[in-house]
Amino acid sequence: MDINTNSLYAQMQNMSLGNSSLQGASFEKMGNSLAIGDNAAPAVNKSASNFGDMLKDAVNTVNDIQKDAGAKKVAFEMGDRSVTLADTMIASSKAGLAFDATVQVRNKFVEAYKEIMNMPV
């Protein structure tokens, strides 16, 4: 399974743009003054925490999809008439695809990390 990295990157940028309007509003509330001197607080990189939150949300979403698929499998096996075989198979396929995509993203992160670690200093 191959993931189109350009599409993934475009989706991440769109999500980032959606969050940037919220960040701009909070910056305007704080004002444009900068603290100078010994008591100045260090600048915090908001994008790192936003990326971490986005990654955590994505993993949690995959987990929720897998839990839902598991619950549908159990319900179907127990004879629940409200859950059909088609619903169960679709949920299972969605969970499999979501997990495969997550593994591909992890592999890209590991590959990027290795490439950065091999760069000369």
C-alpha cells in the first residue's frame, strides 16, 4: 500500500491553516509588545505542540475505528440482528486501512529521522 505524500502534506497544511486563525486571535489579545530583559519568558514553538496534538488525535481516531470494528464483530458473532455482515466487513476494512495508513506514516517518520541523523554536522 502506497500513500500519496503530496496529498497527505496538503491535508496537513489545510488543517494547519484552520488552526492558524485561532492562533492569530489569541496573539491579538496578547498584544504586540515583546518582553525584554531577564524576566522575559522564552518563546514557545506552538507548531510543535499542534503537530503533537494532531498526531495524537490521528492515532486516537484509528484506535476508535478499530474498537468500533471489534465491537461490530462481537455483536455480529453474538447474533445481534441490528448488525449486518456487510456493516461488520466494512468496519473491519476501514480499520485495516486506517491502521495501514498509520504504519505508512510511521515508516515515513522513521525514514526522515534516519536521513536527518545521517546528515553531516
